[in-house]
Amino acid sequence: MSDVRNPELGEISKDQMSLLEQYAAATRTKVVTSQSDLDNRDRVLDEMLFWCKEQNNIVILKSGSILSSEPASRAVQNCKSLLLSKGIHPGQVFAATPSLISLLLASGQKEDIGKKQKGESSVSFSEQQRHLRDLVYEAVLQGVSDIHIQVRNNYSKIRMRQHGELYLYAEWAEKLGRELASVAFNKETDHATSHFNPLVPQDASMPLNIHGKEIRLRLASVPAHGGFDMVMRILAAGETRSKTLEELGYTKNQVDIIKMAMKLPFGAIIVAGPTGSGKTTTLASCMEMVEPVQKLYSIEDPVEKVVEAATQVPVNTEKEDRGFASMGRASLRMDPDVIILGEMRDEDTAHVMVRASITGHLVLTTLHTNRATAIITRLVDMGISPVLLGDSSVLRCLICQRLIPKVCKKCAIPLRSSPKHQAFIPDWDAVLGTETVDSALARGPGCVDCNRTGVSGRTVVAEVIWVDENGRQFIQKCDTLNWEKYLKENNWIDFHGRAIQLIKDGTCDPLDAEKVVGPINVSTNANVYKYQ
């Protein structure tokens, strides 16, 4: 730690941190700064909670470990004596930051019976706001995309989605999880609601400034049996620029097609994919390609990353006159060159997309589908005529993407030497070839570089279609089967093909690829399935 931290967030100076590091070095331990440094099953010892709160600088865990922001103080010796008098054997003493001590003390607090009111908190919000910031900042440091807070009658589980996979971060008292949800909705959102209600679904966006980083999150909550769930999606984490399409994982040929479409004066570019597949990030990369002389309107729910060159219009889906469709129609009257519709959710928004395209505007939008060709099926399902979709003024470029974990090159192991993969190797030999399987890599045991996950991040696997004249004929007939056949005859790469490329160059583990694009075996690749 090289700077004096913000005291409002419960942080410490360089001198204080230096003392903790000296103690850690003398005891051959390390300074505990986060719950991720602890066993997520280890809880605060309830029997000592009241005493610890009086000291305000020490926490005892059920494992017997003692965490203190003043590990050389008399309080630690008093703590050991007190534990022994209760028949509890003291464990090792660790130096810990004050912010972690405060969070652990709050996570173990139990509400007084009779004072507990669902959805309300009697504790000052300022303390809970600090805990919320600590949690979000920890998630940002670990490259987490979503924070799940599951509140039930007797506990709160904090789970984090990293590289597409959920893992347990911590278990807290029900009270703290409820208070964090309440303070997030009531005090931190762009348009704070008057009262957080865990009995009804709610959503909002939340900007936070942590250590000088502008972090934006999208919040959503739903009631659940015995409590509620809240998910915070980290939309922007203070990046100074959007990643390029190449950095996201698009191939050179795919990038060339998208750039060609972005130079067109009108038409629609549609980015599809399942929830959490990075569609918004791809849109942000495309926004960077818009010329400064062009007027860009972005209709978003919520505004996820502030773009100086764009007029970003927030929508409110609860109000009919402020939804995507109505805001899209309003933007058409504002002399735009490029319009971004954050998402096509209904028939009205789809008609706005078509209208904007055929009236001389370049339109970018997103859609939830599983394949690039399935975008047509979805639009027809939303009430758009196939004849209209086949018009040369409408669809120009169709994109569908997903995200695949990348193996950590520092700890990756050869595919053939991994016991976990042995049962699948004959299938991969048949499809990929023995030479590819010989050079392919599998997830390793994990190392310091990848935070023991075996994964170094995620990369886009995408299908990109340039809608040519022959393609328009297939669109007008809604003949996606023959359209895909035509595309493959002209060297188009689908999800399977791109995933195989990533396996061949050692970027992805075949098992991770199969979770995203489906099994890689002879049966699924065959034109005709042979029934046994």
C-alpha cells in the first residue's frame, strides 16, 4: 500500500500499514485485508462477539484464529486469557486491516428479537455504506462480474461470479445482508427509491466512487422463500477506455466486417447473445468507432458507462412514455446520425429499429438469441415482416457472441496429462485430430497469477454475418437452415468452428468450450445422426 487511504472508508495510513506488515513478517504470516484471505466457512465466534465489539480492534473466528488491527497490543493477550477461561484454545494471531475488522464485526451482529423489521435497519447507514464499498471494491479487484447477496431467515450468503462461475465469498448474519441491500437501494442509486421492499422485484443503477474509480453497478432484487436475492452487476470499473474488438476476442476478419458496417450511413447492426455474454461491452467498442462529426444518441437501461461523445438517454421501463420505444422515437426527432437502442425487448422497440434504419440512420442494438441466424427468427416472432427484414436498408451486420474462460498459461497443463479429461479424449481426437489434442492445454491447479482459479479471464467467441444479397433472399423466406449452409460454403465460422480454433491455439480448455458451444464430438458434427 503506497498511499494514505481514505479514512471515511475505514482505511489506514502508510505508517499503520507498515506496522501491520512488520508484525506479519515477524510471525511469518501475512496481513489479512479481505475475507477472500480467510476460509469462507469460518465465522465470527458468537460467544466473544460482544467483547470484541467493545475492543473495536479485534475479532475471534470459530476456528480460534485471532484477527487484530493492533496485534501487539494488550487486548490480544487479554483475549487469549479470556478464551482459555471459556475452555476455547486460542489459535494463531493475524494482523488485519481496520476495515476488515469492522466488516467482520458487522457480519456477526445479531438483531435483538422484537426490533427486527423486514427491510428496515436501525443501524446508521454510513457504516453500512462503507461495508458496501468494501465489498464492491474487493469484487472489482478480483475481476468479478456479479455479486449475489442471498438473504434468508438465518443467514446471508455472498457469492461472486468470476470468469462466468459462481463461488462462495462469505457467509454473514442475515442482518448485514439485509442492511446492505437496503442501503444500496435507498441511499446509493441514481434515483433512490423511498423504501427498499424485499417483497417485490426491484431494479436500479448505482454509481460509486471508490479510491478515485468511477464504478457503475446494476441492481436487481427478487423475493425468495425465507428472504430475498439481490444481484449487483458491475458494469464499469473505472476503465479509461473501452476495449477494442480485437482485445475482446474477435478475429481480424470479424472485426473487418463490423468496421465495414459501422461506416455505412444507414442500416442495423444487431449484437445478440445470452444474458451476461458481454453484448454491452461490444456495443461500447462499436461506439468508439463513431466519427466525431456524427451525432450519437444512446438509449440505455441503465446508463452503464459515461461516453462523452454520446447523448445518453436513460429509460424507465415502468413508465410507458419513457421506455425504449418512446425514447427511440423521440431521438429520431433530434437529428441523429447513429442511434443505439440498448435492448430490443418488445415489438414496439423492434419497429423503432426498422423505422430508424429505413429513414437513413445507423442503428445498433442488442437482442437475446442463441445464434446469429436466429436473430431473424426472433425479429419475425416480434412482429417484423420477413419481407421488410430482407430490405437492403434494414439489416447490415448480425453478431452473436458468448464468453469462454481462458486457461492461465502459468499453471495450465497438457490436455493428455489431465485425469479429468481422459474420458473425452477419444471424441476430441476424432474431431480435432491427434496433433491438436497433443498441443492443447487444460486448466491447471491454479496459481498466484490466476487467484487459484486456473483461469486468466474470458474471451469472446462469436458468429458475425455480413448480410449480402443472397442472404436477404434466405431472410425473406425465413430459411435459416439453408442460409447457414450457404454461409459455411463461403468459409463462415460458427461458434463450434471458432471454439475449435481457440482450443488449437491453447487459449481454452475443451471442457470449458463445450459448456459454451456444446459437445465437440462426431455425433453433434454429423449432418445425419445415426441412431444406435
